[in-house]
Amino acid sequence: MKTRITTIWSMMLSIVGLGLASSLMAAELPPSPAVAETFACNYKDGKDFDDKMKARDYMVAQIEKAGLKKVPGYHMTQTKGMAPAETLWMDVHPNFQVYGENRDAWDASGIGPGVDARFGAVEDCTAGLSALRRIHQREGGDDDGDGNDTNLVATLACKFKHGKGGDDMPDLTGHMGAVMAGMGDDGPEFAYLRTPITSGPGFPDVFINSMFENTSHWTRYVGQLFQTEAGQRMRNHMDMLLDCNISMWRSQQVVTPDEE
């Protein structure tokens, strides 16, 4: 389990948004996705978030001592649902090239084993790699966490229905983004598609994450999905392509990334 260097949501939004706007010309190459290193974890007996933050403090001190860059990331804790992990920690890189550079710098520093041991004493984790593409960002939304903010994240873990696949997703996510934008303040603060690069038997094909200020904000969004014609069309489009399970998470900033 490598570094967990986490982020403010505003940095997450700007990085995932790099090159992720839909192309207006079909002949253009698709935008380069952001890259997420994920750590899906379960606490060991007697361990909790406070223990994890002590490991975080050790990690940050080692990173600063080694002269490495703190890359954006964030921490999520499952509050409702049956996802197999209690927590998810995500490091976000703007593209594959930067991910490779950051990963190589981490490996060359030699601090990995000590950091891994600290986190390994707290949780059992499975590391993964995913591509991120933005679906929607609400205009004027509050994405400037102060280090203590928490946000509600609704996660759809989905498998493609028979005969459907990744080629069907750009049309769906474009449809979703347009509907979410039309909801105004009832739409999510931010929504993105996470496509696993590493996976295993039975693993979801895609994840769709939507961030909300609180539970009331999420319930207003759900109301739009069921009570408006646009919301119903979006749900029908999703149902044609995907079988999904939903889980609810709390996202919290735990480390501020380096200033550029």
C-alpha cells in the first residue's frame, strides 16, 4: 500500500477537470483522463480514523523530509450501503505521465516501506488504479474546503448490461451532465466517472460519484430524478446500460496538497 496523499475538494475539481470537457468535434481525440490511485480499506480490530491520521502525520513528515511533492487526494468513509470497504483513500494525478513521474519519485525515495508499515498497522487495504472523467461541476458550487469540511458522496458501483460497454458511456455521461446542470442548485456539486484500470472477478465496470453538501441536498437531487421529465429520461438511459448498487460516503479533506 503506497502513499495516501490527500486533497482539498477544490484541487480535486480542478485536476479532474483538466482536459475532461467533452469535445465539440467528433474528429478530435478524447480528452486525457485524470488518474486515481485508490486504497479500499477496512480497519483492524481496535483501530479507527484517529489512528489513521497518526499514520498520515508520519507520512507527511517523511514526504517533506524527502523533498517529494504532496499530490491531491481525499478520504471517504462509508456511512450507508454494503460496499466491501469501510474507507476509500484516493490520490489524484492530472494524467498518466504525471502519475508515472510521481510514482517513480516515491519509489526512488525509499520512504515507502516505513509509511506502508504505519498504515498497515491500522487497516487492511487493496490498492487499485482508475481513470477519472468529469461529468458535471455545478456553477458557483462551494468547493473550497477549509480542512474540516465533510461532504456527502453518493456512489453508484455498476456493471454493464449484456451487449453494453464502455463505448456507450460518453453518450450517457453527456446526458447526465446536461440534466444535472439543468437542475441548478438541486444538482450535485460535482460528479465524475471512475473507470477501473485494475480489477478482479465480479468487480464493478464503472463507478459514478456525485458530491453533495449534505443529505437534504442529495434528497432534493433524488426528487428531481423522479419528479421531472428530464430526470426520468436520465434514469431510463442509465437503466438501459447499467446495473448499479448505491452506497453513501462522507468525504473529508485530510492533507492540503502542495501549491503550484
